[in-house]
Amino acid sequence: MNVKPRNLSIKQRGLNFEMLMWIFTRLSALAMYAFFLAGLVGAFWMGARHQMNFADVMRWAFTTNYTHVQSTNVPALEPWAFWFWRLLASGMVLTAVAHGVHGLVVIADDYIVSAGGRKVVRLLSMIAMASMSLIGLYVLWTY
């Protein structure tokens, strides 16, 4: 039996908002890994292997905020307070919040059957995402 493969156009394949959000979820997870690895490599590059314990290095790698190294044996905080690390931490916060809130919306959609309820949950999720992002950025850039 010969089965001829079908060539479907993008419209027929179903490239829609849900597919784009599925792709976003995968790419945002990869982006969080990249942010973590950049923080980890940066910490080792700045001498953390001799001046910090494992827990402090991990805390720095997940959120590259110079306040995480104040209580360690690091002699100078200036390299750790560089603006690049704040940008990296900001990217991690924004990506993680968007990824997490999208996951909560997907779970809520599985359990909420009414269209009105879904709209309310999505509106509340957008408000929560905006407020958590703003609070996270405020903490990163002012402390």
C-alpha cells in the first residue's frame, strides 16, 4: 500500500495563536536556561569558584543581583554590580513571569468551562503578570 505524503499549507496546518503560545512556552524555557548559564559562567569568570560556596553561586546564577554576593568572601562588589548583570536578571524575571503565568492560564483553561470565566482568568493573569514584572524590575534596579 503506497501512502502519498500530504503537503499542507500553513493555514491548513493550524498555525494559530495556540500554536504560537506553545512555541513561546518552549522558547521561553530555553531562554531561562540561557540566562542561568550566562549567570553561572559569569560568576565563575569573575572568580566565584574561590570566593563563594555552591549555594551562593546558584543564587547568583538564577538572579544576577549583586546583593547576592554581599555576604560572601568577594573582595570587590563593583564587577558584580555592572549594568549587564541587571539586564540579564531583568530578562530572566520577565521571561520567567511570562512563562509561569502562561502555564497557569493553560491549566486554568482546562478546568474553567465558561467563556466568561476564561476571560476573567486571563484578565486577572495579565494584571498579575504586569504587577509581578514591575515589582521584580523595581527590586532589581533600585536595591
